[in-house]
Amino acid sequence: MDLNADVGESFGRWTLGDDAGLLAVVTSANVACGFHAGDPLTLQRTCALAHQHGVTIGAQVGYRDLAGFGRRFIDVGPADLSADVLYQIGALAAMARAAGSEVRYVKPHGALYLAVMTNHGQATAIVDAICAYDGELAVLGLPGSVLLKTAQVAGLRTVTEAFVDRAYRADATLVPRSEAGALLHDPAQVAERAVQLAVQGTVTADDGSLIEVSAESLCVHGDTPNATVIAAAVRGALIEAGVDVNPFIAPR
Amino acid sequence: MDLNADVGESFGRWTLGDDAGLLAVVTSANVACGFHAGDPLTLQRTCALAHQHGVTIGAQVGYRDLAGFGRRFIDVGPADLSADVLYQIGALAAMARAAGSEVRYVKPHGALYLAVMTNHGQATAIVDAICAYDGELAVLGLPGSVLLKTAQVAGLRTVTEAFVDRAYRADATLVPRSEAGALLHDPAQVAERAVQLAVQGTVTADDGSLIEVSAESLCVHGDTPNATVIAAAVRGALIEAGVDVNPFIAPR
Amino acid sequence: MDLNADVGESFGRWTLGDDAGLLAVVTSANVACGFHAGDPLTLQRTCALAHQHGVTIGAQVGYRDLAGFGRRFIDVGPADLSADVLYQIGALAAMARAAGSEVRYVKPHGALYLAVMTNHGQATAIVDAICAYDGELAVLGLPGSVLLKTAQVAGLRTVTEAFVDRAYRADATLVPRSEAGALLHDPAQVAERAVQLAVQGTVTADDGSLIEVSAESLCVHGDTPNATVIAAAVRGALIEAGVDVNPFIAPR
Amino acid sequence: MDLNADVGESFGRWTLGDDAGLLAVVTSANVACGFHAGDPLTLQRTCALAHQHGVTIGAQVGYRDLAGFGRRFIDVGPADLSADVLYQIGALAAMARAAGSEVRYVKPHGALYLAVMTNHGQATAIVDAICAYDGELAVLGLPGSVLLKTAQVAGLRTVTEAFVDRAYRADATLVPRSEAGALLHDPAQVAERAVQLAVQGTVTADDGSLIEVSAESLCVHGDTPNATVIAAAVRGALIEAGVDVNPFIAPR
């Protein structure tokens, strides 16, 4: 099982997240690319740190919206979005290359991640950009999303993920961040969910029902105060339960 | 002799320059990278067009200053500037790659170009970024500049350029844009200067003196109204004078 | 009848529109506020020019999206959008004040204009910002839009407008810009439509039907190549038809 | 004696500084205006909070440089800088107005603050913007700076400040932030310096010499971890020493 987290989301004078702590725990790093967060020096340092820890580097591409942290849907047309994604992948690839590593996968961020669960135009734009850049890049996303389906049709490797610290509805969608109880903060509870996801492939929804969630990667969030504690608890519990913790695609 | 011009400097709704016209004439394209100008879709299309015309693609890196078009000196520290340059090279490299081509050289833009004639910290930052990305990239700049000296010491290939449509002082520096007569607009006069530069390696300064200027590339500006006419006149005059017009480094 | 046009939409090195020409013809100027277009110096000069011509200054507020020119819907939450609008009104008010004038009305731009035809949250956000700043400001918008209804309930003066150079559907909505025939370019045809709108309160829709359109102001677009010619033709035709051409609210 | 601090420097997802804590202690708030920091909603809330606490609102204007937090010198020309300052003052004025208050003074931020100690062009640009907006606004700056001299000649009220938590050279300039010991972190030591500054008008320089510093306001920094503790210690010590702690200009 892979563990992924968002890193590289500081911007200039503003720091966010415990990148150093998280990169010592996770196996895959969704590194911001400068459009929703991440100044170039932060990205360069984050890639260097990921490489030092043997963590696989992924490009976390987002809408061009620093003020909104990429969390607001933007109705970008496919040609523009595809170029935006290509630009971000290339920028991060240079950082990875300078660190002696490579970008191995792409994961959309925030509102773009949510949009491409259903939005064909934007999903296709992302897939087009990836294919234009490097058909060997994997795509990390939500099971059943239009993004993963489109990527699969295009011949890309797709990787499904589950969220260990987000509440699920009975229909396997996430409870929106704006609702109470959307985020789980107790490391023990989150770790327990992670083991259940990894071993049984199920998660308990917010109505108490047990739903099947197939995931090759577990996402822990990077911007919660105790993110590293949670990530470490998850990793520890997985290993204790006999689950191999490894990146879904090897770093280079 | 190589002919280079700035292209890809439109931004969203705002168009600038006759990229299609210029790319049919020049041999090397200094493509903006999004920091001083150039939205991602513009960059993608510009790289595709350059590739179609067999034009070599260079990364024209600049300060992060859309409002100032990169024409205002910014006292960026070396670590930040190096990361900014690396980011821009990578972003453009993705566009070139999607077009089936590659970035082959780097040229700083505007105030950054002027700064690294003398500023060691910023010149070194650019060279560091290039070396971290790809030591095969050439550096295009002004003869005698600190940038070219620093690049040479670092083992990079350096390429000197002269400006066919800019007035020179007797000390081989450019007359600042803010002064009258800084820009030459007459295609015939500019073409004549180009031939003199290519054949004799000299230019007539604004005080009438003849100065030696060694250049492997001639720069024509892209944002003047008759830029394409000037570029075509230069190319025609060079060929008529028996000068080979070829890129200083082949496109890939 | 009032004539309004968008002005102040240049940004740094990039110029757009014939502001000087338009400000000599129209009676109300929708001046960009820096979020979708308009650098501060452009805004300052535009307000000075508007004041010289006795043209009423309005704040054309938009989404924070220079790359998209405010033409892409952004799902901004009401609190953020209200603050964004307030910020823009204040910024432009300073420019108007420095010119010896004042902002007298607000008109949303581009995708925000379209959104608030139906989007209650964003319409209310705009109205809240206006009320918080100055309840004497008028609101210029489309007849029947949620924005105007919300503004009216809040006690603001509302002003309806029609588009002389845009094709209409039979349901009085505009043909989207992306469709052929959406924009009319013939000055004589546009001028004729303007007179029909002003005198009879009707417009001929794209299916040939005659629809009633109540408008206190006629909008001519500023970013078409012959915008000034069209605006002058409209003004001339209106005056010839005996229509008083005056701002709907006096400049200060 | 007035106590001033920088507030409103958060941006979107990124928070910075303990605005609520500081606004309960200081008498004047240098509120960011969106160019170096401060998204509109943050500015609106900060102005509302300042007004609740009876704190005077000042516009902390900066270079247009979010990535550099306004801490990098930018060689902006006077016309552009003046428009940039005017834009920022107006934007913040709208926020203050919505809160039932007003902007009463202007203080440049970061690299702009340092530049206008000696840079006549940029100092004049700021003064021009202030005069164009409202000649009743005061200017807060360093004693002996070109900014204050220029403002005085223009008939503006000038207010001098000293830094209670910054080390001074014997020539009354500040030890640059890049040097060790530039920032003082011990609340007791800072409070003692504040009293010495307020009562005796002197400060002990880093070479041990006693220098005269005339100041009508004392600045405490907002972005140090214990900023509020330091500010409270300063206020407490001043009151205990019999110094009246009041804004240099009353809020409105």
C-alpha cells in the first residue's frame, strides 16, 4: 500500500504544512506546482527532500488561483487547462531533475480534483497534457472518477486512492469540507480506518454503513495541524497489520 | 549567422507581437516562459509553430513581474532567482516536448538581461539553474557580460549577440530604451547594420565611431510594429551578402 | 439614453481598446478595476480622461483572473467575492478622486456579469459590497437579472442596459460569444438597432422575432477593432433620431 | 506615544501574524493593502477588528510582489509607483469605510520602506499619490528619511517612528534583517528599550553607544512568533513608566 500526501504548499513568506515531517513518513509526495500554491524555491527544496527520503514525486496540478488555493472551481476551457497542466508538470519536472529525481505521476488538486470526478472536458484536458508530456506518468485519483476512466482509455496507468482522514458518504463520495465531521483528527481512529481500507478494502460511511473502496494508495492530508502525527500513526498501524508500505510507482 | 527574436509574449486576452510572421524568418526563438509574459497556451502554440518552421527554441527567462513585463530590476536573492529560472526552463521544456522539440538555450529577458551584464549574484543564479537542469543548454547574451563569463567558467556554451535595431554607444553598450533614437525603425538601415555586423564585425555607434562587436547571433525585436518586415529585410540582406543564416545550435 | 462602454482594460505592456476614442463618444465608462484587467496607471489615466470628457465613471468589477480576462466563471464564495468587489470599488474610487471625479455606479464584467443573471450568492455578494461602500451607487445590469432584483430589494438604484452589437435570442438572452453571429460588426446595422432600442424599446432576435427590451443604457463593446467607429455611429444615429444622449447618472 | 504594528498580512489559505492579539494592544494598525500581502477578505476583517478596538487604520503600501512579500527592491518608475500606491490606499479605504472607519495615514512596507529612506523618485511617487488622494493623511516613516522630508515639503503631516525590536547601528540606521542580532526577541529587553525611547529619546546601538532617536511612534513587528507578547510588554512598561499610550492621529 502507498501513502501519499500534499507537500510543497508554502508560498514565499507564508509557510504551510510540515513537509519535512511528512516526507519522512509517506511513500508518494503530491508536490504543488505553483498555480494553487508553491513558490519555485519551495518546490525545488521539496523535491530535494523527497529524493533524499526515497519518496516518489508526483505533480499536484491545480487551477491558476493562488488567492483561492485552487479550492474554487474555475470554468477553464480545455485548451487552456491542458496547457496549464503541461506547464505545471514541466516546471515541477525541472525541480525533480535538479534534485536527481523525476516526476512519476500526476494528481489534480482541490477543486480541480473534485471537478474531474464528473467534468469530461477538464478531465480530458488533464489526460491530454499528460499524454503530450510523458505517457509513462501515472494518474492518481478517485475510483470511478471520469479522470481515471479517461486516463485508462488513453492508455495511462491509473491508481486509485482513498482518504483515511475524510468522512465518506454511503455512495463512496466524500463529505464536503464545509460540513461538520468532514475531517477526522484522531490519529488512532484514522490509523484504524487505514488498516481497514488496506486489509479489507472497506470504509465505514457517515451513516454507519460499510462500503467497499478499492485503493492502491491512501491519502493523508498535509495541511492539518497534526498531519505528520496522523501519517506516522497510519504507517505504523499498516506495518503492524502486515501491510507492505511502498510507493505505487518507484521513484527515479 | 543566427537570427533571434522574442516571441510568445502574449498573455491571455492581450496579444503582442507577430509570432507567426517572425517564426517564418528567424532561426532562433526566445520564447517567453510565463513570468514576464506568455500564458501557457500561448507558449504551447508558439513552440509548436517554432517546431514547424525548424526554428530552435530558447527559454527567455525573466523576473516574476507581469505588470512590469520584466522590464524593472528586482533585487531577487540568488536562491530564489535560481529556482525561478529553473521553474521557467522546465515549464517551457514541457511545451517544447509536447511540440516534438526541445529547449536548446537560455536567454534572460529585459531588466534581468541588463542586470546580469554586471550583477554577479543574479548571473550565477541563472548559470546554476541551467547547470542543474541541463549542461548542454547554451546561453545567449551580450559579449563581455558577467553572465557569459560566469557561464563559460561553468562549462556552458556561450553565444554572443548584437542588436540590429538598437543604437550603440561608443563603449559598445546599448542606448537605453528611454532615450530618443534608441530604437531603429527603418528596415533598410537595420538590414545594412546587420550585414555590417555579420561581415565586418562592426557597428556604427551613436557618436559616429566604428566599434567592433563580435556576435554569433543577431537579435531583432519582436514587439515593434514592423518587426517582421525588419526581420525579413535583415534575413534577405544577409543572404544577398553571402552570409549563411542558420541557428547557432540546431533544433531538436 | 446613456451610452456605456468598457475601458481601462490594458495591462502593463499590453494595450487593449481605443479608450481615448471611446471616451470622446460614450456617456458612461465602465472602468476595469485591476482584477480582470487594468493596471493602476492605466486606471488612473482612464479616470482622468473620462473626467475631462465629462463621462460618468463606473466600476467594472470582475473575478480575480488576469489570465482569463474575467471571462471564466469562478465559484468564489460570497464573503470573498464581496470583499473582492469592495476592494475593486475602493481602488477605482481613489483613481476617480485623484482625477477630480467619483465612481457613480458598478457593473460586473464578463463571467461575473453572466453569473449574476442567475446566481443568488454572487449577486448578493456584489450588492452587499456596494451597500457597504456607498448606497448612492447605481447598479448597471441586464433587465431581469438576479443582480438587479437583489439590488432593488436592497434599495439601490438599478439601471438596465441592452447590447447594440450583440445578437439576442427570442427569450431576450444574448447569443454566447462562442457562437457565430454573436457579435455584430457593421456600424450602420448596429446604429439602426440602437435607434430601434431607444425609440421603440425592441430588438430583432436571431430568429427574426421582435422582442421588447427595456433599457436605460446601451452598451457598445470596447475591445472590437472598430469599437469607436461603432460607438460614434450609434451616438450619431441616436441624436439624429431625436434621442437625448446623456449619462443615466451625472458625473461628479 | 503611539504603538504601531503590521497586520492584515495573511493571504488566502496562508495565515500570518496574530492580528487579533496585536489589535488589542497597539494604537495604530499598518494594514497591508494586497500588493505585498493581504487578500481582500483579510483586509476587510482586519479593518473591522481595528475599528472595534478603537485602533487607527493606516495603509501599509508595498511593491506589487506577493512572491517576495514586498521585501525585494523593485525599480518601479514614479508614475507606475504613484498609481500603485493610490490604488492600494483606495482599496484599503473601502475596507475601512465598510467597517465604519477611515484610513488616516500611510506607511510603506518592507523594501519600499527601505528604498524611500534615500530614493527621491520613489519617495516623491508615494507623496504624490497621498496628496492626490487626501492631503489630510499622515505619513509614518523613519526620521531623516527622504520620504518624510519630501512629505513635509508637500505639506503633509509626518510622523517619526523607532523600532523597539530591531538593533540599531551607531548612525541610527537599522541592522539589516539578514545579520545576526538584527531582531530582538526578549519581551523584557524590548520593553526596556521602548521606555528608554519614549522617556529619554535614546536607544543603545549595537556598538554600545547611546544615540538620540526622536520618535512619535514605536513599531513592534507583527510576524515574529511572540509579537503579541512583546507588544503587550511594551505597552505595559510604557504605562508603568507614566507614558501616555495613544494613537498619533485619532481613528475615525
